[in-house]
Amino acid sequence: MAVSSSRLPRWAPTTSPSRSLWRWGGATDDARTGSGGTGWSLSRIFSWASGWRRRPAAFDGVEVAPTTAAAAVAPTPNRRWAGRDDDPGVFLTWEDVCVTAAGGGRRPPVSILSGISGHAAPGEVLAIMGPSGCGKTTLLDTLAGRLGPGVTETGFILINGRREKLAFGTSAYVTQDNVLMPTMSVREAMYYSAQLQLPDTMSAAEKRAHADVVIQEMGLGDAMDTRIGGQTSKGISGGQRKRVTICIEMLTRPRLLFLDEPTSGLDSATSYHVMTHIARIAAREGMTVVAAMHQPSGDVFDLFHGLCLLAYGRTVFFGAASDATQFFAQNGFPCPHVRNPSDHFLRTVNKDFDEETVESSRARRKRAAEAIDILTHAYQSPAYSEKTMNRIAEMKGIGGAPFRKREQASFSTKLFVLTRRSFINMHRDIGYYWMRFGVYLGMGICIGTVFYQLGNTYSSIQSRCEVIMYMIILVTFMAVGGFPSFVEDVKVFRRERLSGHYGVAEFVISNTLSATPYLTVISLIPGAALYYLTGLTKGADRLAYFVINLCMCTFLVESMMMIIAVIVPDFLMGIIVGAGVQGLMMLNSGFYRLPKDLPKPVWKYPFYYISFHKYAVQGSYKNEFIGQTFPGDQFIEKNVTISGLQVLQEKLQVEMGYSKWVDIAILCGMIVVYRVVFFAIVKIAEKARAKQRGMRCKW
């Protein structure tokens, strides 16, 4: 077989003089066409190859056969649950897409993309390339519907010729940042994700087997039991983290896959194998792949079917990747034979270093800005731009059945999986609760020894108040220490939420359930130690109330920090904001300034009544002083006793119209309110983003 006449895809293995591409020995005609026989052929590996002999001579690149028979040959482990035979392919088109960002102040809006048009078809890989800052990620976010606030977009983005809302399982987005749980191993991350994404009709063993297949496909078999790691712990490499991120999004075999710099952090060989695997799956399963590429190697560039080359928000070239070199050569910028085409394209259109000029075929030297103008004007000519618009018109007329949401795990399954994963993450992350537990225990012992056995004197009244207030302040302020770990959880939640893995309710409930045992432990042991050492009012019921009150305080502060985390995602700013809010609430708790002495505007109404410290402190006061008697101040009047009720009403100005358990109930209600507020903020932000996207762009 002559290599020159082969219609194999560009990424297929080349023939060898010592070993042929497939075996012919003893094979029948059926074996040669991949339909039977004892030998093996290319069609046994790639489903589309069974009909390659009948394809026209214009075949170039990876194609996918439209027949269901070819799809049946391919070894797809997910056929049982994916329902791919009924899912339409994705013909994605976009016309005249413009994106501008607010300039801020009196500055005019900044144009990021200007008049971008293009298309992507099933079974193909479209690469979006360009220098840094040219708008690659912005275009990818625009096509995926993930642009953030403060950005205005216009244009027409259609799927199969109509506005289509992508349901779960039909599209996936691999972000540039690898947002993963550092405490999980590769195997655990994939298993938990598989249990969240795959339906309950699959058994747990089948889900694990499918996850193992995806892991092996990405070459992560040797790192399956290694933890992912993060800033504070070692783990897998950055390139392996990128592959894990790709694996998670590839579990459902989506019809439309967006990749934001999938080869960043990978060496050239690994980049080639990863992109080869993605191109192979795209061809086998009719997947539409749109990837923003930073600087692919020559081998990786040969895998692309289409190329969208951008330069500072403008289209320099759009079309078949194999035609780009000819386009540059025709316009005076030929690619040297020994140079990677992608390197040549990026060097030509990068004007960040415009003092370095671009060399043309006539031995003249042009600046990059001039080269960009020449190429963009050349692309607007009918020979290229009309070809793109004609192909867009063809795709818009294809139509097809609308997308339907893929079946996924039930609410109860997601809740169980998320609770278990969160519980394990909290157990392994020392900064989540264990460091706080050590500080609580150490400070509890310190406070207990400083206020050791307070006794029942008149001066012990003030000391008891100080012990109670100091412990409440300690547990609430130290709850801020777990904020960085929770911010990482929120980042994972945002990524998985945008991908449709689960909802906000599952996350809120699972976080509450998984945190309850840890909060109980870090409140019970230090609180009991302090209670015993200081000699507060004896009684199992009083000790139980004291511990429950501390637990409610930590729960409430964590609920408050959840709201801050979703509003202020930066952990350093979040800690500052959280500490400031708590300081404001402490100031109005009735300890530093008695309630009747607080200025009524603002400080008493409403801050005094919305401060959770008020209810925590007053409940603890009631628990400590009710039923107690103390000797009076001997300097004023001798042989006089003071009841605990007098202390509460006259000295501490505690509201005695309700019991201490009502204070606990109010704290529980505030916890629920804070969690509901977190839920509402996330849902409102999602609806606002969807509404803004619907107003800005005709999706």
C-alpha cells in the first residue's frame, strides 16, 4: 500500500517498512473491509474506518460515519447509559460576534472581539489560536455561554440552526485552571465524579469500571492512587492535574466539548497523546470539539481539522488547518520548511514585540501590526470569508431534533456522594477543622487554668461573664481560619455547578451534614475541658447547653462565611470582611456596653437584635446564673446574698421573657436563614447571568 495514496487521518500511525499498518495474513475480503474474519483491521479500532474505501478523494482529516452500524463497531463503554444513538450531532455556528468590556469610570468600553464568525462540525477539532490577549478564552466563553458580568456581547450563536439551551451531558467545558480537591486521589476524584454524573441505572461497579477506562485512556494509570495535592501538600504534577480535569468532563462523552488550553503544562509527547485521544473520540462518537490552543507542536497542529486564528480581537484566518500555510504564503508570509506552522503564525501576528519584524518572501521586513492588517484584509476577500459564510448557511439549514437532558444520578445519590466526599475532604485537610481543634483545646486549657475554680464569691460573677464571652469570641473568630479551605470547596462547587453535576441544594445540605460531626467534636472536648477547669455551675444539663451553644456559634459563623465566600471569592479579602462583620456584631452583643446604654439608632436598632452574639451570650448567662446565689459586695453591705436572677436582670440586663432554649432556637433559625441566603445568592446570580446572556446574545 502506498503511503501517498492513503486516506488515513493525519493523526493515524504511519506505515512501517518492517511491519504493516494492519495484518492481511489469512484474511478474507470481509477482514480487509473490517466486517469480519479472524484478522484485525483499522475498523476494529476506529468505527469510521469501515467505510473509508467508499469515501471520496476529498477526504482530509478525521471523519465520522453517519451510520449507526459504524457506531456499533466502536467499543463504547458508555453506550448503555449515554443514549448516543438518539442524540443529534452539534453543528455550532456563530456570526458577527462582538464582545466589549466596561472601561470603568469615564473610560470608553474596551473591545475584546470584533465581528468574529465561524463554525464547528461533529467529529472535528477546531483550534482557536492567537497571541496572548487576543481573545481566545473570551471567544470560548462566549460560545459556551460563560461570560461573566460587566461584559457585553452581540451576535448570533446557533446550534443546528437554532437557539439551543445545552442540557446536562450535551456539553462540557474544561477550564484553564485545574480546580480539583487536593485531598482526593486521582481514582477517588474520578469515582466520585462518575457517581455524580452517571445515572442510577448503572451499578457502582459499572461506574467505577467506566471511570477506570477514562483514566487509562488519559495515561493516568500509574498515578491513580496518588493524591492530587495543592499549595500545602505535594501530589501529581500540573500536567497530570490538567489530564484529570479533562477526564472528569469526558466521563459523559458530551456532544460538544470546549477546551481552554488543554495542553498547558504538558510536554510535547503528552500533549500529542492527549489531543490524539480527544480527536479519536471526536471521530468515533461524533463529538464537536472547540479548543483554545496556546502554542501546539507540529504534531498536535496536524490533528486539527479547522483553525480560527485571532489577532487582538480580529479574525486573521478561519478555515481548514491545512489551508492556513497556503493562505499565509499567498499573502507574503510563507512558513519556512523547518518551522512549526503554529509558531510561524503566532510570530507573524504577535505585535507585543513589534520592534522584532516579520520576514516576508521578498526579503522585506514588515512590522507585525502591518502583517495583521494585510492578513485580515486578505481574509475578508470572497475567496475565504464567503466560503466560511456559505458553510455557516449550510449548517444552519441542517436542523435536527432538539437536545434532551441526559439521565444522571438522583437527588439522594448526589446528596450521599457529596456528603461522603466532603466528609473525607474535611478529615484529610488539616486546615479545615483539626488545626482549629488544636487551638480550641489549647486555649480552653489556658483559659481554664487562668480562671481555675472560680468559686462562688462576689468577684466570680464578673469572672464567669468573662469566661463565657471569651470562649464565644474564640470559637467564632477562629472559625475564620477554615475560610481558605472552604473557598477551595466553593471553587470546586462553582466548576461542577456550571457543568451541571449537581445543584445548590445538594451542596448546602451535604456541607451541613458532613460538617456536623467535626463541629460537634471541636466544641465538645475543648468546651468540656474549660467547663471542668473553671468550675462553672455543675450539672450535666448545663454542660450540655454550654457545648451546644458553642457548637451553634461555630455553625452560624461558618454559615456566614459561606455567604462571604460566594460574594468575596478571594480568601484574604474574605477573612478581612468576615473578621470585620464579627467585630461589628461583638460590639453590640451587650457585653462591652450594656443593652440599655447602647445608642438606639443603628447600634441597638437593628444591630443589637441581629447580632448572634447577643443570643449566644444571654443564653449562656441564663444557663450559668439561674438557680445560683452569690454573696453580696461586702464593702457595701455585709451578710447579703444576691440571686442569679438579680444578677441577670439588674447587673447584666438580660431579657428574661423567654428561656435559654429559645436563644438556642434563635441561633438555629439564624443558621437556617444564613444557609438560605447563600442558596438564594447563588440562584439569583445564576438567573441574572442567564438573563443577561439572553439579552446580550441571541443564543
